Amino acid sequence: MVDGGREQSVSVFSVGFGNYVARARVIAISPVESSPVKRAVQEARQEGTLIDATAGRKTKSVVFTDDGRLVISGLGPETLAKRIETPTSEGQDADLG
């Protein structure tokens, strides 16, 4: 990203299947099983603020961002929590194809 001639780096983490989210934008990572989270996903889908990063797989977690968008992922919340805490490495997506 370029800002006024200066290059800025954005720290991202993999949510699986070649999709990445900026670490600084994440508010919460939640499992998708509860009714309130399922309802939030449906509302985001209707409002156009849902980002589907499942690559057609079963949704296991939801990432809530500071701008109101929701990112659904086929990876579990524990996996995403570990990824958000560790620096990005090339092998993070290797197990996902």
C-alpha cells in the first residue's frame, strides 16, 4: 500500500484457501454454531457485507472486522487464533490445497 509516496505494509493472516485478512481489522473470531452468530452471518449476507472465504467448504468460524464486515472461513476458530498471533509464513496454507 502506498500512502503519500511512502510504502506501508499491512500485516495479514491466512483464513484459508488463499484468502487473507488484515490483523489490525479483526475484532473477534467466533465459532459458527451459536444462533446469534448464524443470524449475524445471514444478516451480513443480505446486506452484502459477508466475505466468503470457505472455498465451498463447511463454515467453521466467523471473523468480525472493525468495519462491520464478516468473513466466514472453513478453518476452526482455534486455527485462526493461532494464525493471527504468529507471523505470516509461506507454509500456512499448504495443508489447504
